[in-house]
Amino acid sequence: MTKSIIDSKKIQIILFFLLIFASCEKKKVNQNRSARVSKVSNSKLDQVYNEFMWLEFEKLNNRQLLQRMNKEGYDKAKTMLMLNNVLTGKGIQFLNLDVNILNKDFLELKGILELVQAGKNNPLAVSKSLNILWYETYSSGNRPNIQPFVVPELKDIVFIAFLLENLDQEQRLFSFLNNSFHIERVLDVYYAGKTLDGNLPFSYMLDIQFEIYAKSKLFSSLDLLDSSKFKNFERSIFLKMLKYNNYSLNSFMKKESSDSSILGNLIFLDDKTLHGENINCFNNDFEKWYLNDLRTSTLDICATVSFLKRLDDNYYDQNYNAFDSCECWRDYNHYIILNTLNLMAYKIINIDDKWPVENFKSTDCLESLANEYPNMTGQPVGFSYGLVSPYFMVPYTLLASENGNHWGYFTSYIADQVLTSPFMDRLHEIYTMRRSYSN
């Protein structure tokens, strides 16, 4: 009897602890699920940013790869180089077209281009001659309801490039494409080949394919900029990305700031600067440098990195009262570093003789910033995808692309995204082939 009672009590105790354990595990799962939902909510915009920012990187590496392949004797390389100067994000540049090098491998494309020219800049006439059925729905302005979704062909790629020449509503076109097309099929391979040394298959890609894909994703996602889960530095970087690519920011303008802290005030002034307003009153010399000098002066990478290190060295002590009331030092630091890095990337890639950055002193300065970045911001150490912020890693890769010490990191970062992004999958093939050749 006594033993039975003891056993009963043991069972009750065990059940009690099991219930506590189950409750804790359920709470842990819920917390993990919440964290996962939060991460997923931003993952779409992270990927959109990734892909749009990589566009110039893709063009650079594709051009370098094709130039090298042309020297090596690959028969399609010269033609692909020419076509990337014909089919552009600004329309079809027929002055760059050399029909004499469009051999039997390019007969379909040659016929498409002839029909476009025969249409005499009339989109409706061109669409009918190419049998582009979706154009009538697009031009009517009706809500796209094309079922099944369009599987893009080579003629669609050329026709979209044609439309871009005289387009005044780029956002409407790309949003339509994203909603009406199997948009990942824009990156289908139309021209393939094999390596001369190993007879291995590889893909020739047109730059315009990447541009159509990335811009379709971008313009169909802009409504997410108002999401409460979108961090301040992410929103600011997106706005700069739009600004430096000549897109309007009018619908994103904030009339006033609800945050009077030193960080909130900086973000508000940053917004005003992006919208073309002159800022004459700054809290301190560092904000003057960030809001004014960095954007108006000639860019010097090492001087900029040096300024950012001064931020970490003595800026907190000079403004400790403001940060005592805000408790936002890390966020403030992170905001300025990420936005500065992105601003540098936007400025550099628009200067043909400055990009890629091949000056060893500049790449060494950038590498020193990358090494200090975790200490300055409290972010994790490492360059792995999912660990380091894309808002750091992407502009860093653009700026430091010629730093051989970090090619392995860049390759790995791109490779880690091939299963989630067809854009990155194609970019990975181009980048790894490009790096297989010595400079």
C-alpha cells in the first residue's frame, strides 16, 4: 500500500515536470516561429535588393567573361558581346547591331529584330507581327488576368527591350510582367555552349534577361516599403537605390518625424536630402559630412573609411548625452555605416574609369572596414549568406570585387543563394567561370 502511494506520487512528480517541459518547448517553438515569420517578412525585400543591386555586377562579369572567351576562340562570345550592347534597359540600340556576325545560331533572333525594325517604332504593329498576345492586355491598362501565365520566349525578351525605349511608365510594365509571366523563365537559356578545354556545358546569358527579372521583382514589391517590419536603415537604403537609379521618391516622402532622438532626426534629415531639400543646420560635424560632404564631394574610398572609423573611435563620447536618452548607439552606427557603404557603391559604379576598383590601397581600406564592421555594429562575424546583412555584403562585394583575398567569400555568398533565386543561380555560373580565368 505504502509502495503504491509512493509510486503514485512519483508518477505525479514526473507528469508535473513533463508538463513544464512541454510548456517550455511550446513557448520555444512559438518564439522560433515568430522569429522565422519576422525573418521571412523581410526576406522578399532582401532578395529584391540583392538582385537589383547585383545587376551592374552581372554586367561587369558577363562582359569580362565574354571578352576573355572571345580571345580564347569561343564562336558565340563576340556575338553575345554585341547583343548586350543592342538589347538594353534603354531600348534596342540598332546602331550597335552588326547583322554580319549573326550566324546560323542566331537566325531566330535575326528574324525577330527584322520584324521589330519593320514595325517602325509602332508597338501594336510590332506585337502583332511577333504574335505577342499579352501586349493588348497590357496596353489596355486592364488588370492582368492572363491564364495560364505567359512562358516568355526569346521574342518576348526582345519585345520588352523594344518597349523600354519609349516607356514613360516603367513601373507599370514590370509590375505587369511580374503578375502575368512565369518571371523566373525570363532567365531561360537561349544560347548554350561547351568549354574548349573540358567540353563542359555552360550558358550564354543576355544582360537584358537579368534586368527584366530584377526590375519586375523590384517594382512589384515597393508597397512593402511601408511595412512596420522594415527597419529604418533598410528603408533608407532602398530609397537611395531608387534615387540613384533615377526613380521617383514622391510617394515615399515623410512629412514629419515621430522620433525626436538623435537617430530619428538623422533619418528624417536623410529623407529630406534624398528628396532634394537643402540641409543647413546639422547636429554636429559628422552629420554634416554624412548628409552633405559625402554626396557632393569627389569620392575617396580610404578617406571615407577613415571617417567611419572615427565614428567608432570618439563619436559616442562627444555625444553621450544624446545616446543616453536614446540608447541607440549601435543602431546609429549601423545606419551610417550601411548607408555610407551603399552610397559609395552607387557613386562608384556610375564612373566607368573608377569601377571596378582595382587600386590596392582602396581595396585594403575596404577590407579593413569589413574586418571592423562586426565590432563597430555588434553584428555577427563572418561573410556567410544569412549571417552578414545583405545591405553590407552586396555593396562591399561591388566595391571590393577585385580583392583576391575575398573572392572565396564572394563566390560562397552567391552560391548559397542559387537554390532560392534563379537570378543568383545564373550569376553564380557567370562569376565562377569569370574567376576561372586569371586576370
